[in-house]
Amino acid sequence: MEPGIATERPARQFFLSMKVLGIDIGGSAIKGAPVNIKTGRLTAERFRIETTKVVTPAAAAKIVAEIARHFKWRGPIGVGFPGVIHGSHVLTSANLHPRFIGCDAGKLFAKATRCRVTLTNDAAAAALAEMRFGAGRGFQGKVLLLTLGTGIGSSLCYHGTVVPCEFGHLPLRGKSAERFVSSSARKRRGLSWADWGHELGDYVHTLERMLWPELIIIGGGVSAKSRKFFKFVKPRARMVPAKFLNEAGIVGAALAVQPGR
Ligand code: BGC
């Protein structure tokens, strides 16, 4: 059998079993778990590898391969990445190593794991998970999803379609807005929940003026503390915390994989 074909049969079998390995690449860790794409549930405990230095593409490929090995994985893999993705290429890398820019990361990870890999923007992955199984389930109107972490991830959703966006890079005081209103910016700047919440409110109002979402879903680890800051944001639209919290990236990366693609 040709080497390229070797992964195809198991891939089909994995789709029949509805399991895809989801991997989420972040600034401080890379984590993954097999996901039942019919239920959105993890089928095994997630495996997380901390990254101390800013990871290069080569280092990330090694970790992705280690995660696949940990689960003895031979089926399809979905990888979420914090940057603009066109096809299997990374176009931007605001918070990871600049060597990712222009890198065919999909191909690199496929080579490292010997599995079929689908690359997706991390916020688009989170939106897929939230719209199918989480806070946006069944909602057909216009949804803005923001993930507040090291950066700000964003996606627009409408009638089941998820469009990856880059609203974290909206210019603010000559820089990207995420430098002031992401969750890590709050910590770095030592802001109180109220001060940060008000700044986040100004940012959200700017987005609302252009996008007019009917529902805003806030994801990222900080969404677990929504009670502390939601009251200061005061959006026009209904605003809710994401349901998946930290697992949206893994689940959504797996959901982005389509049979036969
Ligand atoms: C990146 C986005 C990403 C977001 C959250 C931003 O810096 O440009 O692509 O979705 O961070 O990780």
C-alpha cells in the first residue's frame, strides 16, 4: 500500500466512530483530546503540554505529534491556531513565533503525525463548538463571539455559518485593541475588574456600531469570571459567557474537520 494512502482507511473508520482528535495551540500550552463530533464531548481526559518558550513551528509539530502518540491516534486531526489561516497556511502570528508566518502548518503537522490534519483559526473553532453545542445552540440570528485570552479572538456567526474575523486587531491608541483589552492585558496592566470592564465596554460598543450582533458570546478562561466584569460592559446585545470555557478550542478544532477533506 502506498504510504500516502495508509491513513485514509483508518480516517474513514474514525469518521464512522465519530471521533476526531482536537488540538488547541495556545500561547502557554498545547492541549488535545479525542472528541465525539456528534455530541461535542471529549472521549478521554485532555492531554496538555506546557510551553515555556515561544514555540516555533518545529517545536509545535513535535508537541502535536506527542499528543497524537499519547492517544495512539491514527485518524483525522483538527488543529486550532491563534492566527489567520488560509487553507493549511498560517498568515499571521501575533502571539506565537514569527516563523509561523507563511508556514504550511497543516502540512507540517500532517507530516509529524502521519495523519490528515485540518487547520482552523482558534476563535472560529470556539465559535463552531459554541454554536453547535454551547451558548449559541439553536440561535439563528447574528452572533459575535469574542475569546479573551492572550489575544482577542473573534468570529461572526449567522444561520449556522461561522466567519473567522480579526477584531482583536482593531486599531486602538496606535496598537491592536487586544493589547489593552485582552484578559492578559488586564493582568499586565494591573487593572481592576471595573476599569477593565469599562474599557472592554468601549471596545464592544465600537464593534456593535459596525456589526449589530443580536447575541455576544464571551469565551476564554476569563469567561468563568463573567460575574466580576459583565456588569461594566453594558452592550446593546444580550451577552452570555461561553459554555465550553477552556475546551471550546479542542472541541471546535475537531468539528472543523470534514469527512473526505
Ligand atoms: C490572533 C487571532 C486569534 C486571537 C486569539 C489574535 O492575536 O490574531 O487570530 O484568534 O489572537 O487567540
